[in-house]
Amino acid sequence: MKQSYAMDNPIVFFLLESNYFPMFSIFFNLLLLLVMFGSCVYKKRLGWENSDAFTNERFKDMSLTYNKLVVICCETLSALNSVLLLLSCFNLHKNGWDRSELMILLDLLFTALSWGAISFYIRSQFTYSHDQKFPILLRVWWVLYFMFSCYRLLVDIALYKKQELVSVHLLLSDVLAVSVGLFLCYSCLQKQGQGERINLLLEEPLLNGAESSAATSVQLDKAEDDEVVTPFSNAGFLSHVSFSWMSPLIVLGNEKIIDSEDVPQVDNSDRAEKLFWIFRSKLEWDDGERRITTYKLIKALFFSVWRDILLSTLFAFVYTVSCYVAPYLMDTFVQYLNGQRQYSNQGVVLVTTFFVAKLVECQARRNWYFRLQKAGIGMRSVLVSMIYEKGLTLPCYSKQGHTSGEIINLMTVDAERISAFSWYMHDPWILVLQISLALLILYRSLGLGSIAAFAATFLVMLGNIPLAKLEEKFQGNLMESKDNRMKKTSEALLNMRILKLQGWEMKFLHKILDLRGIEAGWLKKFVYNSAAISSVLWAAPSFVSATAFGACMLLKIPLESGKIIAALATFRILQTPIYKLPDTISMIVQTKVSLDRIATFLCLDDLQQDGMERLPSGSSKMDVEVSNGAFSWDDSSPIPTLKDIRFKIPHGMNIAICGTVGSGKSSLLSSILGEVPKISGNLKVCGRKAYIAQSPWIQSGKVEENILFGKPMQREWYQRVLEACSLNKDLEVFPFRDQTVIGERGINLSGGQKQRIQIARALYQDADIYLFDDPFSAVDAHTGSHLFKEVLLGLLRNKTVIYVTHQLEFLPEADLILVMKDGRITQAGKYNEILESGTDFMELVGAHTDALAAVDSYEKGSASAQSTTSKESKVSNDEEKQEEDLPSPKGQLVQEEEREKGKVGFTVYQKYMKLAYGGALVPIILVVQILFQVLNIGSNYWMAWVTPVSKDVKPLVSGSTLILVYVFLATASSFCILVRAMLSAMTGFKIATELFNQMHFRIFRASMSFFDATPIGRILNRASTDQSAVDLRLPSQFSNLAIAAVNILGIIGVMGQVAWQVLIVFIPVIAACTWYRQYYISAARELARLSGISRSPLVQHFSETLSGITTIRSFDQEPRFRTDIMRLNDCYSRLRFHAISAMEWLCFRLDLLSTVAFALSLVILVSVPEGVINPSFAGLAVTYALNLNSLQATLIWTLCDLENKMISVERMLQYIDIPSEPSLVIESTRPEKSWPCRGEITICNLQVRYGPHLPMVLRGLTCTFRGGLKTGIVGRTGCGKSTLIQTLFRIVEPAAGEIRIDGINILTIGLHDLRSRLSIIPQEPTMFEGTVRSNLDPLEEYADDQIWEALDKCQLGDEIRKKELKLDSPVSENGQNWSVGQRQLVCLGRVLLKRSKVLILDEATASVDTATDTLIQETLRQHFSGCTVITIAHRISSVIDSDMVLLLDQGLIEEHDSPARLLEDKSSSFSKLVAEYTASSDSRFKRSSMKTN
């Protein structure tokens, strides 16, 4: 009787028909037993951990985590099923055996065995193992068991009410099973974080004793006091289910604007450091061949976040199954409305079943999405950490093949894309499962017609393969072109100052736009291909349904409205994953490309670890020892960079290295640091190292932080270091002393200040070995002498010091001098010894002696007739010295990133839409989408209207007419899809292109004050992450918004047409949804903004690390920098985590409201008297309503996510609105082509500051630089020399005063006309990635003969001719494969080509040796004899032969006269400076030099 009832009642048939449910239960019980048996065997082989020590202690603490109760529950269920098994056997023996009853007995048997096994397993787990958590398998099983118990209870109640053979004891067992199942679910889900804490507290005392226990307790308490951890980690079951743990933050967002400090930290298990070490250990364990493949990367990522992935898999499975409950019952529902009722309460049971299924679907979907996004955040965090870790170990020669821009792109674009893929992770297998379930339901409704549906579905999938391959190709090329564009963008932004000084910014902008053009070509192909895939798959449900219905007609299968509607409901549910398939395919392709790129990067060689033998301090008499060493930056090159290197350095020695430009001095220091790969020989280094690079590396942050560099403050030693580095006077000028924030790359410091801060950083470390790479070249003679005396001969007198220098006056103090030439040490010994033993050193000394002789001749000479003293300006200047700018909070140069507050304004959307053809296509897209919806609904209405309700009713039309009309409507709707997809792609592409062009134009036209105050990471964040969102994400989001909105209106229209009372239900539900959305968006918007802003520090820190990696490694600071990136990672993760949690908080409530509305609508439909409504139309309305909650949630989610994504547009529009520099060209005031012809520069009352909130740097300068004369500008570091030059080029606009060149006020002409007519050799030599030719002639204005002539003049011709590719020889990023001195000579070659009438040399020869300096000076005298030359130099010999000298002090003119006249006055500051310079070369040096002459 029970069997017959199940066959009559489709609900019971679905849940417990015949053998299906027992067979299903038996299968899973058997699987569970096998898995537990395998686990026990495996653990037995490994041995239980510390069994004796843990036995009593563990069992005693079981009560703390519900373990005893769980064991009791499992044993109770085992006993209960055993009793039921015995009772059933007794009844069957009494009443007779049946095959179906035998399945029930087997089910009871295996269930009893399973619960008994679980009880034994748990006792063993918590008695002998450290692990206090329930295994994931048990937790999954308990959830499934609870669901099965609920099903069984509902069915047995229904059978009992029908007076079927269901005993009371079976009902009681069902109630007990549900209760126990609920408790087990609660036990396994509640307070997982508490289990970790208990586990830690239990383990440590037994391993390390009482002291460790106390320490652990203190550590945990401290961690809890320092940071507020997310409530998610301690939330209860109901809070997890409803996301109520997010409510406090949502409420706070409505009370105030949320700040970063208001957002709690992620759970300890989700911290970047913990996830990273799991990932890395798995990767290294799996990487026996040291070759990281994409598969191994995926595998390691899975094990990093496996818990969330498995839980999401469970929820996805439950969601998928629950989705198909309604289609399965749809035919029964239509027949019920048609009057065919099988029992009295059938309507109630149907509505209840629909409602429960939708509730389960709602809950499963929300937890599915939440867990996937949480896993995505973890994967992004892991990948960023791994890429950063690789950057810390990447050797310089490997990095030359991967620029900083490319590496940053891996972090900002590829890692984010892999994180976004988590949303689509389960779609492939879910699609297979949904198709399988759909075919089962279709077979029940359409019979063999379902086979045609399957074939059509298969054809759709097959047809997408070539499109998917095309998409993969386009995506790979798109990412490659994006890398090239980001590489050039990063290079241009980092060197924006030199671009503006040379007037090249527009040329480089056009290069970037050309690269974007290539990228846009691939982007266009990609989006149009995606639109084609989207069109095919959006049309797929119509194609599949038409094929299925046509097959039914051919096979003479009767089509009834109930079965048709059930089929349409199935197609509509299947429609969602098929609609998502284009995005899924696209994301799979994009993710694979990104994984391949990251895997390739991770496969790069690490820094050579065995090239240097590291010894602890004091373990050897020799601090540095090299024997038969050969080192090469390029290990594939046949000629090593350094060869035949042999020397030993005992502790405490002072070693000097000298040689000509490109002789290998810096490479020798790098080899000692372990940066240059060793080819042969031995290298030993004993003790800690400190390194001072030739090009200073300064971090963004406070001065104090740069000096401490991770070490704790020791105030007395700190003050000694400041004094030795002559920094106290600079700090007095800074508005916040050592708390002043330094801009990126020390942008607001002079070259000398950066160098001295770098020296102070090294001194403060108190290392054993110090390596100085020509640090004194960037400071003036007085400061250089002070540093040498106080640092090398003072604080470091007992340390091992190895210093490279071009200032030969510092050589006599060295204990050992190494002379280098062509990568070899040609001479070694004390000063006098090597002076007499070879020619290489004599050449250097001879050049220096000539320079000293020139100084001496000026000291002894008479006053020049060309004296034009400007000391009269000193009086007024001295008065201005008394004025001081008071520091204010805004006195910092680097400001916090601007953050919009409140909702994204309507003007942002308006500007976005108008970027594409003035917004003309937007209404067309909406009309086409509405037309598609009308045609789609019309085709379904047609099928519901013309098909009969039952076999007894005659069809209204013939079968052929039925199918032809349906095919026509489906084809028309498919055409609308194609038009909409193409128009959307066209609009999105146009907007992305316009936004890119406008933003980059405004960035390149911005003043240098913008770049000084804005870290490059912020700009790159907009050029990469935000641009990617605009390129790909926003167009699809706007399309999804239109689709969801129109679909919801269609559903409401359909349901309202069937029963207008339904509209009464929708009005309050829509109002509640709108209120929830408004309540949510305040917090969500700010969380999205904060997460966007938190990306910039990550990019900035990454960029800084890559540029200063040699310094970081030399100080052994990798752990600290690794900790910093983990902290920044966690900062982004916590904001992103709570942003997606807020979204799920909202979606859960919207789904709940929609489910209630759906249930009330069903109540209305079943309550309407029979005959009032058409059953077919009612069934059709229900099929549409099934998607209501998902569509409504999609609409609200898309609205919210769209607003969050529009923040990217908002951020880009911020940069589109930044102020620009004055015009490049002013036609009305353009100077003659021959301007300037004399080169006379007149400065009147010039006052300059770097910002309205910053103090004056130049304070009223008045002087004249006569045309054709050479003027040397000298002064202490930070006195304003470089600022004066920047003002001359209008890099900084004067606050007051004017500058005239040949009588023309430079403020009245265009910037390009000004900068292109002046030449400069900058303080920091810059080379760009490309070739020698492109670096000398980026504008392509000169012939090769002219370029060779310039190279010969700047002493680089012979060096270039040695290279195989000559002028096409490669230059890596920032010219890293060229020495600093060679880069400076290239800069000289540029000005020799340009031949301007005004030439400025800003410390142009600071990085070259004296002999090369002399050659440069001779070259300048020869080729710029009739030009105005302004020289800023710290070498007195570089300015002593100038016609005039200008001495600055704190932004004021102290002296301005001819060198001879100033030297004649022994009280003048210049005279004292020269005397100090000459005195620094002691008499022994002079005598030895004279002897060689």
C-alpha cells in the first residue's frame, strides 16, 4: 500500500519512491565506511601522535568542545538503528519478505554500522591525536544526514496521515534522528575559532612546559587586545546562516562614514602569512624537480583554501538539487489547478514543498557564493605573497627580462583575475549536473524528446569550442600587450621629471597610446568574440526547447500544457548556467593565462645561494676573501664581467676601489654582496653587511623610519649617527624634523640629502662590513670631507670598510687600494706603492693633479676684470632669513590618497555613458533588451496557450503551426540577443578607450607637484586595476543590470496578468528590498572605496621593494619586508572580506523576502476557485516566479556591485580632473626658431616653494647669467641649487618674481617651446628601456653619423663599437645593464646632439672619475664655447674655471662673482670652500703626484 501511494503521489515518489532513497542512503553509508577505514589504516601506519601523553588530557577536555555529547549522539543513533533493524526483521519474518523491504533492512544495517564507526573514529581521533577539529568528511555527512532525516520525517508524516503502514516507533525515531542531526550540525559549525585556541593551549604546555603555556596565553591575549578579529570567527550557527554577524558593521555604516580602523581583522586562519606558508610548503613538497607548473600551482592553491572550496562544493550540490524540485512537481501543480486533485491537502503540500525547496536553495546559494569569494580572497593573498617572495629572491639579471611594471602587473591584474575566478569555479561540473537532472525531468515530461534536447545542448557546447579557443588566444595576446603597455607606463612615470626637462613627455605619451592601440586591438577582438559566445548561449535555451518540441512532434509524442510548462521551467533553470557559460569560459581562459604567466615567473632562477660562503661574525680573521674569482651578470656571456679577482681583507681594514667609468667597481661590490653570479673561484664573507648604493634608494615614509630601517630606537646612537652624517641642520629645515614624510624615491629631497640619509641608515645598523659605492659624489666638497672624516675615519674606524670613489683625495687614508680596469684588479697596495708601480693609477692621479693645479692657479691669480658682485642682495636676503614657515599638518609633501565619500554621484554615471557616442546607444540597447523579453515571454505564452491541458482536450492548432510559430519567435528573440551583445561590446570598448586616453593625457600634462605628492603606485593602480575593470567588468555589469531589471518586470507582468492579487504581495516586498538596499549601500560603498585605496600601498610597497632589492638583501631585511607585505595584504583582505560579507548579508535578506513573496503568490494561486484562472498560464507564471529570487538578488547585487565598480570610474575621473601644466605651445607668443640666440638669463626677486602648504625654498633671488659665459652654482646640500634649475625649466612655477631669457619672460611662452630650447644633464642619469639609439635620439631627429659623432665626443664610441649590435645594443629597464657613469655619459651625448644655446649641468660629473670629468669639461669647453653653461657641481675643479660663481645658502644668494675675485677675498665662503677642498688632499698626495709629473 505504501508502494502504491508513492506511485500516486509524485512528492513521495520524488523523496522516497520504492528503492531510490534506501539505495541512495546505502551507497553513502558504504562510501563513508570505506573512507573511514582507509583513514584509520593510513593514520595507523603513521602512528597516533603522542598517544600516552595525550590520552587522559584530551579526553578530559572533550567536554569543552561538545566531543562527549557528539560521541553519545553517534552511539545513540547506532543503537536506535540496530533496534529498528531487529524490529523490522521480526515484522518481516511475521508478515513475509519483500524486495523493497530488504533494501530498507540493508539501509538500517549500514546506517547502524556507520554511526558505530563514527563513534569509534571520534574517540580515537580525540584520544590519540592533536587535532581537536571534526574532520570535514564527518561534518559534511552530518549536514546531509540532517537533511535526509528532515525529508524522511516529512514523508512519514504524510504517509501516516494517509493511514499508510508507518508505525509510531518509526515516527519517533524520525523525530529523534532530526533532533540529533540538528545538534550535530550545530556542533560542527559553531565557533571553529574556539577549537583552534583550545588546540593551541592544549599542545604547548605538554611540549614546552609551564613557561610555554604562560607565554602562549600572553601571546594570545596580546593578539586579541591589539586587533579586533572579525565576528565571523566566533559566530554561532544561526549567525552564520543569516550573516547576522555582519549587522554591527552595517549599522555602523549607517551611523557614520566607515574608516579603515572600524573594520575588524580577518580570522587567524585566513591571515596572509598562514595561508602563504601552507601554500609554499605544499608547492615545495610537490616540486621535487624545482619546476613549478600551472598544475602544481593550482594544486597548492587548492590546499591553501581547501576548506572553503569543499564547503562551497557541498552548498553548490545542495543548491543544484533543490533548484529542480519545482520543475519536477510542475506538471502535478498544473493538473492540481486543473482540478485533478489526488488528496485533500495536496495544495498545502505542494506549496510547502515549493517553499521549503526555495528556502534550501536560498541558503545554499548564499553560503556557496560566500565561501567561494572567501576562497578567492585567500588565493589572491597567497599569490601576491608568493610573487613578492619571488621578487625578494630574484637576481638582477633575471629582473632585466621582467621589468617592475610586468611584475607589478602579475600582482595587480593576474592575481586579481585568479581571485575573481573563484566565483566561477564550480560552474563546469554544476552545468553537467544540471544538464543531467534536467534531462531526467525532461525524459519524464517529453519522453524520447529529451534525447533531442540533450543532442541540441551538446551541439551548443560543441559549437563554443572554436570560439573558446579564439578567446584564449585573444586573452593571451591581450595580457601580453597590457604588460608591454604597463612596462612603458611605469618607466615613464618613474622618470617623469627627466621627460619634462627634455620636453619628451608627449612623445612618451604617444608611445604608450600606440601600445594601448595594440592592446585595444586585442581587447576589441576579445569583447566581440565574447559577445558572439554570449549570443550563442543566450539563444541556446530557445534552440534546445525548439529542438525538443520538434522532436516530440515528429515522434508523435503528445504535448500537454503541464508537461510543456515543466519542460519550460527546466529550460529556464538550465538557462542560468548556460547564460553564465560565456563568462565562465572567458574566466577559465583568462585564469589559465594568468596562472601560466605566474608559473613562468615563479620558474625564474633565484639568486645564486652557493656563490658565497657566509660565516658568522668573528669566526674568521678575514672578513672578505676572494680567490680566483670570476663573476658575470650574464652567465651565458663568454666574457665575464669580473675575472681574476683575488684579495683578502682582514677585519677593520679600510679598502678603496678606484678606476675609470665602466671598469667594474660597482660590480665588484655587488659580487661581494652576492648579487653577481659566480662563475668560478671562492668567495667568503664573514659578518653582517651594510651597503650604500651609488644611486640612493629611499623608502616612502618618515626620515626616522628610513634611518632606523627596522631596528629599535637607541636615542644616543641615533643622535651620533645624525651628527656624523651632517643631518641635524637639514632636519631643522624640514617642517617636522625627522618625522617629515619623504615622498616616493625621496622626491622631496636633494641628491645629497638622500645620500646622507642612506649613509645614516647603514651606520645605524652597526654592521661588520660596510660597502660604499661612491656615496660622496652626490654631496658638496665640505660635506664630503665631513662625512669621510666622521664616518669612515670616525664611527667606522674599527669596522671593515670597502668604498668605491672617484674623489682621489680620499685614497691616501686607505689601508689598501684596488685599481680596476676592464673587470680586473690591475693594481693593489697602499697609495705610495701603487703610485710608483703602474700606469693605470697614474692616469687617474695625473688627472686629479691637473684639476688641483687649476684650483691652485686660481687661488694665486689676480682679480678678474669681469667682476660683477651681487652682494648687495645679501642684506635683503638676510632679512628674509628671519621668516620661517610654521609647520602644519598639511606641511607634508606626500598627502593621503583622496577618497570620495557618500554615494557615487549621478554625474559619474552620466560622464561614463556620454563617453560612448554621447550615450546614444544606451536607449537602443534597452529597447532591444525589452524586445527580447517580450518575444521570449510571447514564445512561452504561445506554447502554454495552444497546447491542451490533458489528452482529452483537442489542440487549438496543428503541430507544425505550433512549432513554426515558436521557432519564429525564438529566432527573433535570438537576433535581439545578438544585437544587444554587439552594441554593449561596442559601447564598453568605446568608453574604455576614451577613459584611458583622457586620463593618460591629463596625467602626462600634470605638473611635477602632482608626481611629487602622488606615489607612482596610486597612478599605476588606476592604469592597471581600474582600467581592467573598465575594459572588461563594467560593460558586462551594465548588461546584467539591464537583463535583470527587464526580466523582473516581465515576471511581475506575467504573474499580475494571471492573478492581479499577486501585485499586492510584490509592493511591500519591493519596498522592503529597496529599504534593505539603501541601508546596506552606505557601508558597502565605503568598504569598496577603502579596499580600492588599500591596493595602492601594496603596489607602492612592491614597486619600492623591486627598486631597492639589493639594499634590502644586503641588510638581510627580507623578513621585515615580507612581514610588511603580509600586513598590507591582510589590510586589503579584511576590507574585501567584509565587503563581500556585506553583499551576502543583503542578498540573504532579499532572497528570503523573494521566497516569502513566491510562497504567498502560490497560496493565492491555489486559493483561487477552480476555473477562474487558466491553469496553463498559472503554471507558466510559476515557472517565471521560480527565478524571481535569483533575479531580484541579481538585480540588487548588480546595482551594488556596479556602484562599487563605478568607483574605478570615479577614481579615473579624479585624474581626468587634475590640474594641468600651462600650455605646451602658445601660438601668440611663440619665440623665434633661433631663440635663444645669446643665452642671457635674468632672474628678478625669484621666490619658489613646492606647494602652497610648504615653506619657501628660494627666497628672493636676483641675478644675471650673461650670455656665452659659464657660471658655476655651489652651496651646501639642500641650499636650493637644483630647485633653481627646475624653476628655469618651469618644472616648478615661481611663487613670485620672473626669469627672462634673452629678454623673453619664460612664463609667457609655451612649456614645450621653453624646454625644447634648453639642454640639461640631470643629477640622476636616466636611461630608458630600448636601444642606445633610442636613448640618445628618442624623437628620431638625427642621422646615425651624428649619433656616432656625439658618442665619440662623450668617450662612449669605442665602448659601443665593441658591442655586437652597435647602436641597437639593448638597454634594460632604467639602464640597469649600464654603469651609472656610463649613463651619465649617454646624457652628455644627448646634449651634444641637441646643441642648445643654454646648457645646464646638474651634478653632471658626480658619478664619473676625475679623468672622465676632465674629458667632459674639455668636451663642453670645445663644443659649447659660445653657449651659456650653468654648472652645479660638488667638485671644485668642475666650477673653478667658470667665468662666474654663484654661492647659495638656504635659498639665498650669499656670493656671486668671478672665481678669482672670490678667491682673492680670503673671508669669502667660496674661498673657504676651495681651501677646504684642497686641504682634504694631504701633502703626501700632492708630493706623490708632483713626483709622477
